[in-house]
Amino acid sequence: QVQLVESGGGLVQPGDSLRLSCAASGRVGSIYVTGWFRQAPGKEREFVAAIRRASGTAYYPDSVNGRFTISRDYAKNMVYLQMNNLKDEDTAVYYCAGRPNPAGNNEAAYEYEYWGQGTQVTVSS
């Protein structure tokens, strides 16, 4: 089993930056890809970024537009999501997810087996 714990959420103003952290424990060696997803009230869960644990190769949807950066600390089993120039529409619960399958669709939530409890990000003036 793998446990994922997110942290770093909070209330910020438009234009601010925030860094989310995801700490993995347990059988972390079984995770090939770690992703970040977000879900706003009344909306579908949305892919934000993903990173391959071994190589550090990152993936983003077009909607992020270079504002978000995913990174990992391999030795510490940590994955980070740096979010810059935050906008009101970035308000959501952000989830960290782990995928045991090295292949598959990075953007599909169903591909991920392990999920954290989520951390709330609120962008408001």
C-alpha cells in the first residue's frame, strides 16, 4: 500500500504563488507516476500535472499555460506543485495521486490507484 499526504494549501490573493507538497510513504517503489488533480465544487476532477518518479519527466495540460511546475525529490519521496500567478479559477481541492502503471493516460484520474485526502486552495481578493 501507498499513503499520500498533501500539504501547503491555503487562502491567497490573485497573482500570488503557492507550493503544494505531496509526501509518499509505504510501497513508494510501486509508483511510476505521481499526478496532481484538482476539483472545484460542482466540477469534474481535472488533471493539473504529472511527473515520472524515476526520470522526473513532467507532463502538463494546455490549460496550465506554464503557470504550474511539478517537481520531485526522489530521495525524500516528495512531489511538489509550484503554482504561480494564481487566479480565481484555480480555487479547488488539490489531490496528489500515484499510478503504479508506467504506461497509460497521465490525464485520466482512473489510471491512478492511490490518492491523498486533498488540500484546499482558495484564490480570492
